[in-house]
Amino acid sequence: DGSRRDASSTVSVMTPPGQVAAFHAQYEAKIGDRAPLFGALAAAFPDATTVLYPGSYVDIAPSIWFDDVTYLDLDRRAARFFGEAGAVGDLVAERRRAAGNDDPRRPRVSFLHGDYRSELPLPEGAFDLLVSLYAGFISEHCTRHLRSGGRLLVNSSHGDAAMASIDTRYLLSGVVRSSGQGYDLSSDDLDTYLVPKKPGPIDVEALHRSGRGIAYTRAAFAYVFTRVA
């Protein structure tokens, strides 16, 4: 794939510091504020501190609640954004205060410019939480970096929730439900989720061919899997 880049590659042209907050605000207006989502996860999993977020673009929401987040994206605009580490750090600190996170410590924010399908300069089993939102089959390629007992947050977009559901390394342990009041995690009636509307086998090859999520009889905003193997 000619579009892939080594994860250690850098971009020399940076986003002007004064534009960092404006650029992020413009993006967040399109995707919505995901800080409440990660706040719910942080509350549910207080033992989780390290997060890997492939396909993040410039979504810094995990850093509002988690202390050590590694972002990964192939887009050069994301590289320029995170290249302004001071401005991004200031923005994260401001957003943490606004969200009610009064921890005075400055969180660790790291960025890798590359393709998550490539070999990454990251240790195996080093992360407590792996995030897969709207970015393809992240679970297929990045699970090796998630520790045993760590969690995968994944939605149905691009079929990655379905991919995780047939991966023997994972067990569904919760669902994320959204409402006007925010997000909540539930472990009730998990056997009623991830049931396809159309019967038939689900396999890796079929998911790769479609590149789409599967329609379920009961859907959630996202799913939480625990790595068990």
C-alpha cells in the first residue's frame, strides 16, 4: 500500500500554536464532544491509565480523563497538530479543568505518525485501553499492544466490533449506551447484543470484503471487550 508511512516519520511543517485550539474546535464540532464518553470509561475502569488510540486524527478527548495516551494517525494534519506539543498540552489542561478533572498533574500526550497496520515502535501488552472508533480493523492489528485483562472500546463502524466478536482473544464485557444525559456502561443482558439481523456465519474474509459494520437486532453506541488471551 503506497499510502502507508513508517510510524516514526515526522512532518516538518507545524500548525501555528495559535491555531491549535481553533483547529480542534472545528473538528470537534463535526464529531461531537467525546470527553463524556471517556469520562464514563475512566470511572468504570479506575485501574486503566495507558491508552492507545489508532486513527485518532486530532480527537484529544481521552487525555481529558486518562493520564497517558498515545495517539496514532497517518494524516499529516494530525502530525502537524500534535507537533505543537506545548499548545496541545495547554489545550488538554484547559479541557480537563472545564470537564471537572482537578488532577493538577499534566498528562502524557504522545503521537505516532504512521499506519496502525504496520509494525509499530510500541511494546506488546503495554496499554490498558485500546480505542477503535470509525477507523477500520484496529483490533485485528493492534491487540498485541493491549495487556491481558485490558479493554477494547470499539464501535460497529467498518465492522471492527464484529471482528472483535469472533476474535478468541476477546470477551464482550460491556456495552456503552448514549443518551441526552451522556454515556453509561452496562454489563446487563450481554447475550442480547451482537446478534446479527441476518443469520449467517461471520468470518474475517467477509468482514474484509464488506468493510462495513453488521446490523444487529439490538445495537449499542459502542462495545467493551476484555482481552482474555
